Amino acid sequence: MDSFTSTVVSDYLQTIYNTTMEGDPVIAASLARRFRVSAPNVAAILRRMEQEGLVERDSHKAIGLTGIGKERAEVVLRRHRLAERLLIELLDLDWIAAHEQAHHLEHAFTTEVEERIDNVLNHPATCPHGNPIPGGVRDASSYLRDLDAFRLSDAPTDEQLEVVCISEVVEDETAILRYVGEKGLRPGTPLKVREREPGGAISVDARGHTAVLGLDLASKIWVRRLNGAASKVTAQ
């Protein structure tokens, strides 16, 4: 497999994995929108991935990862998210630059380098955006379910919440990370939905600041209730 195709397949594996983790179905049309390519382009990539035993489709044409596909996705996601941690914690990059640079590094790491980075970082459980690092939590694919996390767009008003993660299933990752960062809605941030505005936007209080978010953006932010319950997610 040539390097370009390897990169494309890797991107598809990660997107299918992340979308499934967030509980949404994966169909060819959604992949075309995500990567801004034509339907025939997506069909060709999926055919190749099926031939290699990486994906499968159900009777409704929904796309899922096979066992091998999931394993490969987790390898790349682990390296990507460890790279982000490395770039932020040791090289002091911001979380936008770290995310962009990690796309290049995720394909360059060997297993030995990956393990050394993990040790140096003291085995982090999540990337800077709050998404689980495979191998750092019990099961990265069920991470959001294990935390009873839900989308901010579905949050009730006047409940104490905490940001869990920022979705990576977005078309323009840089724009959403910049906006969310400016509003201070990073993982671990306590917040409360104050009211729902006309048209569906929601008003959120976070650390003394108020932000108004459209439903589309709010749906990309995962939160959980702060009710004193112990987390069901444990590191390995």
C-alpha cells in the first residue's frame, strides 16, 4: 500500500472509530461530507478497506470496523493522542498546533518510541481535547458510555456539569478548537446551562463567564453530570 493511500485509510479508520464511539452510525455520505470528497472517491476507499478486512457493512449499509480494523484504528489513535500530549506538555505548543502536527507524527512513531513517550508522560488517559488514549483507559471505544457522557446540546438547564471532551468528528477541527478554547470550554471545565435561546442556541456559564453556543457547536462538546459519583473509567 502506498504512503498516500495508507494515510487516507488511516484517516477513515480513525473517523469511523470516533463516530462509532460517539454513538452515531457511519454511512458513505457522512464520510464524503467529513472529507469533502465525492461519493465515488469514498466508495473506492471503502472497497479497498473491505478487501483488506478492515470494515464491514450491515443490512442498512452502515459501516463498522472489523476486529482488525479496530485494532489498527486504536494503534494510530494512540500514537496521535500521545503525540498531542508530547507536543503540548514538553514542547509547549497550543492545542491547535499540537493537533495539526500530530497528524504527521502518528505515522512516524515506532512501537518503541510510542512506549517511551507514554512512560515520559506518565501514562496519560486522554489527549488534550479529552478523547481517550487506547491503552490508557479500560476500553477507549466505550469511554463516553462508561462516563455516562452526553452532548452539551442535550444538557438540562441548571445542572452542574463538566466538560469531558471535544468531538474529533468535525469537518473543521481547527475552527472548533479555536472557538472552544476562546470560550474556556476545555476538558475538566465545570459549567452550567442557564437557558435556551430562541432558535435553539444555549447560554452556558463556565468559570464566571457566559457563552452562547449554537446547537451544532454544543453537539460537539461532551459533558457529564457532577453528582459526586465515582467514575467508572479506570486506567489500565
